[in-house]
Amino acid sequence: MLRCAILDDYQDCALGFADWSVLENVQMRNFVEPLGTAGSAAAQLADFDILVAMRERTRFDAELLGRLPRLRLLVTTGMRNLAIDLAAARAAGVTVCGTRNVPSGTPEFVWGLLLALARQIPGEAAGVRNGAARWQHGVGVGLAGKTLGIVGLGKIGRQLAVYAHAFSMSVLAWSPHLNDERCAAVGVERASSLDALLRRADIVTLQMVLSESTRGMIGARELALLKPDALLLNTARGPLIDEAALIAALAAGRIAGAALDVYDTEPLPPQHPLRQLPNVVATPHIGYVTRENYQVFYQDAVEDIRAWLQGAPVRTLE
């Protein structure tokens, strides 16, 4: 019998989103805790033939793949996973397959974070729940008339521009290869540079892919360009921002606040400053987490495994 592990199932829900029983002669197990270091992951996964990875929560580099002698099929949710070394997988004889996704969940979540930060919703809700003596605490910021700066006008960025217009906001966008035609298609202005966007925007949202060129693209210098009352959102990848510089800027009140769903280290350590700062809305990387998306992820994963067992893999990643 083959053994299949579902990884990083933090909500302990993966087995309920698909009918895994159709996989005959496949024994299932889900891991609800992070696997930890590469050595810990290798020790826990060495006896599995099939792995189902949740996005980029576990890094499959050449070292880890080389320590998984039984592994023959690696399924990742989504059709792109930069945490998987595809060349190393091929060299090890491991087939890698992906799944479809529901794209609407992430931009909806980004907009929810924006509203939560601007209107100080988490703190006010906590005050009501905890029976705080003061009925109201802060004064929120309205969105109408403000300028949203979108760094990265891909699928998510374009949808955010649509939302911004519905809230009577102006929109600036910038990325290294962005052109006027792409901006005009969604009715946004192209900023001449990242610096120009940071200086003008009231709210900045990062929607860039993490690469060597974008790692640390928002550092102390860039944070200093923001208005003192600016709000910063990052739901893309934590290392896009110099975390130490962001913490310093938030602690000193040099920017008004940040909403974050991604971090340098995930899960975020218990005593991390970003868990403590009062001008931070922090969530546990759940931008893509919806019932609709999980249903597609895991039903496609079952389909990927069945197809592979029948000798005709689908949605392979090369």
C-alpha cells in the first residue's frame, strides 16, 4: 500500500474537502503542525510515496528531496510553487503536479485587511468583547478621496483597482515593467517610479512576486518616503519588506500602521514584535484560505493522484 501525506493542514480540514477514499490502496495522513527544519521534515516524511503540499509552507529543495527515498509524486496546491526545486525533483524521479485555484479570495481578503486597518476594527471589536471601560478608542480613516498605491499590477492588483474605484479612491500603480496600456485598461495612473508612488499614496499594498530583485524592496529608505499617516499592506511575501526596518518605523510612529498576512518566518514566533505593536493588524497567511478555494485545491489533488496512479499525470509542473 502506498502512503500519502497531506502537509501543513493547519486547520485540520483537508480530509473533509475531498473524497480521498477513491484512492484505492493509498493510506492517508494529514500533518496539522509545521514540519520544522529540513531534518525534521525528512524524518517525518521519509516513509511516504506521495505528498500534498499546501502552497509554499514547506520548502522542497534538493537537500530535502534527496532525503525522501520513497517519494514519487509531489502535489502542490496552485500551479506555481517557488518553494519546490523542480529540477531537483526531476533528477530524483519525482513527478510534480499542481491544482487550480479560486482567484477571488485573495483580493477580497486584502480589501478586508485594508478596511480593518483604516477603521481600526480589530481593536474596537476586542474592546467590546473584553468589556473595556472605554466604549470607543480610536478614530478611523475613511477611504473616499484617498490614493491607493498598488505595487504590482497583476491579477490581484487589477482587482484591487476595481475595488478602489468603487470606494471613490484614486489609484497609482508601479512595477518594473508596467506600461501605460496596462494601467489604462483598469483606469489607474502609472507612477513614474516606486519612490514616486510611495511619496504620493495614502495606502500602499504590495502585490509583487518574491525574487532576488524584489527581496527587501521596501527598506528603511523607502519607508521614510511614506507619509506619516500612510498605511502599508503586505499580503504577498514577507521578505519584500525589511522586517526590522518596518518594526522600527511602526514603533516610532513614522507611519500610521501596517496590515500584514505574510512574514519572514511563518508561523510568526510567539513573542515577535509584530504580534505586539498596536498599529499592526496581523493575520496568519490566510489570504487564499476560503472554503471554495480549499475545495478546488483538495479535489484537484485527489484527481492528480488518481491520474498519476493510472500512469497519466495531469497538471504537471516542469
